[in-house]
Amino acid sequence: MVIQGTFDVQVTPEPPTSEVDGVSIARVGLVKEYHGPLSAKAVGEMIGARTPIDGSAGYVAIERVTGTLEGRRGTFVLQHSGVMTRGGKQLTVLVVPDSGTGELRELRGQLQIDIVDGKHLYTLDYELPPLQG
């Protein structure tokens, strides 16, 4: 299944924990709200490294998503791994295997994030077996 929607994100940056030769490492708190077929709230944390070269950085993040996916209620965890090389972006966001709960218990998938005109968009390509009932 493939679904698409939008999300809002609030970030709470913390001061860098380390800075050496212009490369800083810092933590950021995340609060998100997903809209569309994924109707959910998420909380998470990101750790990023910023270099002195404009547009080059990297980050990892974990977020717990709580809500409904096409009407099925539960939670799951997303794991982010992103790298920017002088403005070129590479991002992988995966559903952590076996992190689903409730009706999302066997969820597997990958999330794509796009930002268009300042609007955050998601595409979730996922697998979820039918409910037993």
C-alpha cells in the first residue's frame, strides 16, 4: 500500500554538545502531527552534525508515531538516517521492525519526506496483514 499526506513539525534545538574545527553535534526535540491516511502524533529526538561547508550535514532520528493508519489504531517507530552533501540530500526513513503495537503490530514500511514550498509531505509505502477477526 502507498499513501500520501502532509505533516507539521515543531523542533526544539538544544545547544551543541560538541564543536571541533567548525563541526558541531547537537540534539533536537521533535513533535509532529501527520494528516491524511496517517492521522497521528509523533514525538522524537534527532542528533545532527553540521559541518563548516554550506549544505553538508548528517542526522539520525527516532520518532514514536501514535494514531491511526487508514483507520487502524496503534503505534510504531520510525528511524531516520539523513546526509546532505553540499546541498544534495539522501534520506532513509524506515519503520523499525516489530515496533508496531495494537492494530499496527506487524507494520513494515518506508517513509519518504518531501518539502515543497515550505509544506512537509510524506509518502508511506507499507505492508500490513489484514486484521484477524
